[in-house]
Amino acid sequence: MTISCSILGDRLSRTTAISWSPTTDRASASFYLANCLVALTLMILNVTTASAAGAGSGMTNNTAAVTKKAVFLIVDGIPADVIERVVTPNLDAIAKAGGYTRAEVGGPLNDPAETPTVSAPGYMSLVTGTWANKHNVYTNYDLTPNYDYWNLFRLAKAVEPPLQTGIFSTWTDNRTVLLGEGLGENAGGVSIDFVADGFETDARRFPQAPHDRHIQAIDRHVAAEAARAIEQAGPDLSWVYLQYTDDVGHARGDSPELDAAVEVMDQLVGTVWSAVQARAASHSEDWLILVTTDHGRDLETGKDHGGQSERERTTWMVTNSQRLLPRFYQRPTIVDIYPSLTRHLDIPVPPSVVSALDGRSFIE
């Protein structure tokens, strides 16, 4: 006969089978069976303990049975003082579920790791958990990233291949250059399962409009596509990028137009947040949503960025996580998001990748 012990985790099933026949030593079979029962008993005790801990912390789901998912949104070029002044009910709702904090970009000042407060360096710092002296992205164009530093999507597929990923972006280079999809093994062989980008070059669907209004239309489409994919398919790790607020900032600076663009951005964040809530309610899934920006703006006009002034370096984060460590409220940096996402998703990070990270998790 065969005795089978099955221990089930979130994404992994391990089965130990013990074969016994009339010629097998009955004492040995009894010994194996006893060990099997002990293992199963320990598993039950661990699940019970986890459930009790979850109940004590206000969690409503049994963490041993819930699949974890994450989506992060980068909304471009919004200083912390602007996000704190403008009415943003959807960001407020996410913060109420978890937390809001001021944060920082730009790397350590007067150090080789100092990083320009420019969009692409900010994105790359988030998705690699490193500063520009490692990922080698210092501008927005003519980029030659150092792909030796694994981005989140490469990590997810390398460590847990069944994980599904998504990118929904108003700037195609986020996928094709920064993540390096389609560039082969030299860029890590990254492959994304759900993609919605390329719209900024689609003049038929999104013809050029005065004051870059077509970019706002693309943002709306990107948010809608992200929401649809999240609610219907539930990718394990997704990146949503919305651009228009930075375009308005460059054109108008600190102005009523920028404030209005931030209000629209908040509505689009609400579109994604609603999808996350609907998906979590209909499936056994624990969703993390995290919203941040890539840089601030200059103090004089609000039109520029790229330097290391306090306002250019000061950003913000909003998340629904209920597992926030005190350091979340102590001005975390953009490179802290990478280890925080992997911590939430329970993705095992190889030691070689851990040793290269410049950030630390703010999720327990």
C-alpha cells in the first residue's frame, strides 16, 4: 500500500509517498506513518497559530490560504506639498486602509549613488531597488541600463515562474528599455504576461492634442486596461504608470491646471483601486496597492526638476498595507519599495540579489 502526506502552501504542494508491501518491515512502516502524522499535526498547528495571529491583528483572512498580489502605480512628477493640498479622495481611502507618508528620491547626497530627480532614473530605482550608480540610468533617453541588477519582474519569473505579471503604461520604454522585455538573455529574458502600452505612438486612436491632452486620454485608457486585467485575471505583480501630471507641471508649473490634473489622476487611481477591491472580494487574495511619484519639482516655478533641492527630492507614498513598520513613517526612499513588494508577495529573493539592494522593507 502507499501512505501519502500532502502539505499545501500558497503556491507549492509537496507530497511524500511511502510504499509498503507485505515484505516491508512493519515497524518501519509504522515509523514512517507516525512521522507523517506528526508532520501533518505540526502543519495544522502552524495554520491555527497563523489564523489566531491574523485575527489579533485585524486581518480577516486565513493567511495560510490567501494568495498574495501586488500592484504599484507611479504617477509622474507630483510634489508632496501638492498631493497634500489637492483633494484626492481615492488616495485618502487607500491611506485610510493603510498609510500615507512623505518619502524621498535622489539617493544619498554628495555620494556616488546620488541619482538625478528625473523620471526614468526614478522608475529604475523602484523596479531594481538600487540607485543610479548601479542601474546606470541617469536620463530619460539614450539609455544603457545595467541589467545585472534584477528588476522585480525578472525576479518574479526567475524565482516563481508561475507568477503572472502585468504592465500598463503611458510610456512604452518602461517595458522595452527599463525592464528590457524583448532584449533577450542579456537583459534577463524578461517576459510580461499582460501588457497595455504603446499608445503614445498611436496617432490614429490618440491624435496629438493641444496642451498634451492626448496624454491624459492615454492615462485614462491605461487605467481602464489595468483595472480590467486586475479584476478579470488578477496578475500577481503589476505596474501602472500615468504621465499627464508631469506634462502639465512642465507647461504650467504650480498652477490650477496642475491641481486639476492631480484631481483627474486621483480618479484614475480610484479606477484601479476599485478593481483591486472587487477582485479581493471575489477571490481568496490579499492585495497590496502602493501609489508613489518619481520626483518633486523646483521651488521657484514648479516647472522643472532634476536637481537635488529639498522639494525635488521630497515625494510621497500611499498604501493599503496593514503590516507597515514604523520606518514607513520615517521618510522611506523609492528603493525601499522593491523589498517591500517582495516581502508582501513572499517572493524568496536570492542572496546575490539581496546583497545588491540599496533599500529595506517597510512591511513586516
